[in-house]
Amino acid sequence: MSEFAVEGSGLKKMVARARKKPMTFAFCPGKNAKEHVLGMDKRKAPEVVGRSVRKTGPSMKIAFGTAKVEQRVFELTCEKVLPAMAKKVKMCLKASKVMLNVRILGPDGQVLEEDIEELPPEEAEDLVDLDEEDEDEPGPEQTQETEDAPEIDKADLSQRLKSVREGIKGAPNGIQKKLLEAFAKVLAQVKERAFEDAIAGLDRLEKALAKLQEVSQGQGTAGISSEDTSPPVDQGELQQPEPVPEAPPTTPNSRLLQACETLQTRIADIGNAKQREALENALTTARRLINSGEVEKAIAAIKRIQGALAKLGEGTAARKKVLPIWAAAKDETDTQLSALQNQLRGDGHPVFAAIADKGLHGITSGELTAMMRATMDYDGAGADTLEKATTDLRGSIGRMREFLTRDKGVALLDGNQMDVTVTLRDTLGDALNQIEETLG
């Protein structure tokens, strides 16, 4: 396995660092989540990590670039990208119990695809390891902050966080949401090393949970009326909402729940992010209806989802996919350029220098990124979005043809005198022809 491959606690550590500053990454997909390989490093160049991961990975496919974490999104800016990457990277993260959404960006910063869903609240140990020190050398400001920070018992704080989290799980649903919101803010303060604020918030949560326990045991109803479902938590703690976990089943129906699992798998394969999100929300509603015992309403909700999936599938099942055509051509030309890059670095020509640094993206104006995104959108389009996706794809094809025909850098590469065969116009042009034939 590559020296840069990360999983389990190692992956969690790298993700924590990526919250502070961008890290380099490489991703090599396998046949399933267990075979996917994700490599990360804080110093090496992306292509170095990429070569190492591909050398020992399960396939010759590789993507690499820089990674950062914003809120609950693992954002990958790719110098080299792979099709349908977001879902695979998310599966890889989930295998190490890292619950993050994934967004894939091209070299120009444009969003290519994303896998975004409502995530369960983060556990304390997922956000921060109180006993782990950052290996990076602290700067003067960090050193001063450390000297000024109050002494805390990290083990005690960690135990209190876990105890409060368990206490919230047992709170009534009407109150649980506000408690989770306040707890999320405490976790964020711990992550930012704002320990005084975190401990103050933790104190308030513990008092609220103690009061709820008294009420549930009938030992003290003073201060909480029978109509008031709000916990005695400072309103300042309730400004960063987190998703509410689904209530545990009260009247389990294994057949309906199994149908939901099957639908979840089908929904995950939908390429259009908005359609996928709408169906996932509908499926969440169906599960809640099952859990609350409203079986007839749950069955009706499931049938509506099945009908929507059938409608989305109209015209797509038999429609030939175009992304594999473009991806195969792009992989072929990337291989050609990789063989040429080392020789280009010493040439001195500005076009060759740009390609040596960034590949073909170094001389384009977004045409490659637009083609990749357009083919993804077309393959994932349903009956209601197919016309727009087709129009957008035709436009991207036209701009790509114009680039291949007129760009002097393409001509220089195809006619290079370095004994390396490069066929950008022929290979990519043939792929554009095939895609146009598919569109009809």
C-alpha cells in the first residue's frame, strides 16, 4: 500500500488538518468501498501522491489535487479528475466512519459534481481529538494563544461531552432538536480551542438535562409548564442548526423498511443532484411515517417515490451513456501528455511550460471542465431535464471543437518533435463525433 494511503484514525487525522488548511490528495477507485484508496499528505505535490497511490492501488485510474473541509463538506479541487467520483470518495470516507458530504471541483474551481445529503450530528470524537497535538510547528500567534489558554482537564472534558451526548439521545423529540443545536455549538468551540465558552455551554446543557430528568421522574416541575417543550438552554446556544436524527421505530415494519433500503440504493444512482435530494427527502418522510406507525401513509409515500423513479428512468435506461466515451478519450490523451511532461519542463516554450505544470488544463479556458460536467449532466438527466442537458452538451461540444481546431498549443503538442506520439485532435475529435452520433 502507498505510504500516503490513509484510513481509519489516520484518515480522521488528515480530515481534521484539512479543516485548517488545504492538503494534497489522490484517489484510486476500486470495485467497492473496501478497495478504494485515498491518499493524503500535507507537504508533497499532488502528482507525487498520485503516482504513489496509483502504483500500489487497485486500478490504473487516478485523480489528484488539493482537499479541504468546509463545514461538513470534503471539497476536492482536482488537477486530474475521474467520472462519478463524489459518490465513491464519500463511500471511502464512510468506510472509516468519517461522515462528510463531498464536492468535486475542476482545476478552474467550477463544481463538477457533488454528493450532498442531510448528515447526522457529529460526535465529539469525530470533530476533535482532545489528546492529539498538531504535528505542524506552531507560529508565534499560536504559541501565545497556547500560553494564554487556561489549563483544562482534557480527559474530563471529553468524558463530559460523551455523557451529555448520551443524555441528549434520551431526550423527548420536541426538545432534542434544541439540545442538539446547543451541543453542536459546544463541539465547534472545542474544535476552535475556545474552551472557556465550551465549558460554559456544557454547564448549561448539563443543567438542562438534569432538569429534564427531574421532570420525567416527577420530582420537580417548577419552572417548566406542561405546555412548554423548550429546555432551559441559553438561546445564544441555538444559532447553528444541525439535522435531527430520525426517531427510533415505534412500530417496526421490516418489509416497508426493506423497501426503503432498496429505494435508497436506486436513488443514490441518480446523477442529477436536485432530483436525488428531492427523492431522498421524500424517502426520509416515508421512513418517519413507518417509525410513527402510519403504515398507510408510508405505503402511499413509497409508491410516489417508486413512480417518480420510474418517470426519471423513462428514456434513460435505453439511452447510451456519453461520459464513458469522453472519459476514455481523455484518459488516453492524459497518458500521452504524461509521457511528454518531463521533457516539456526543460523546453522553455511558455505553452509547453503551462502543460508541464497543469496538463492540458494549462492551455484551455474551461472547455475540458465544461465537457466533463455536460456529459455527467446528460447521463444523469431525467425526462424533465433531458432537453436542457442535451442543449448544454451540444454547446460544450461546439466550444471543444473550436478549441481543438484553433488553439496553437494543440497544434504544437500534436506535432511535437520529442518522439512522443500525441493525438489530441484525432482522439478527442473522434470522441466528440461519437457523442454527437449518440445525441442524434
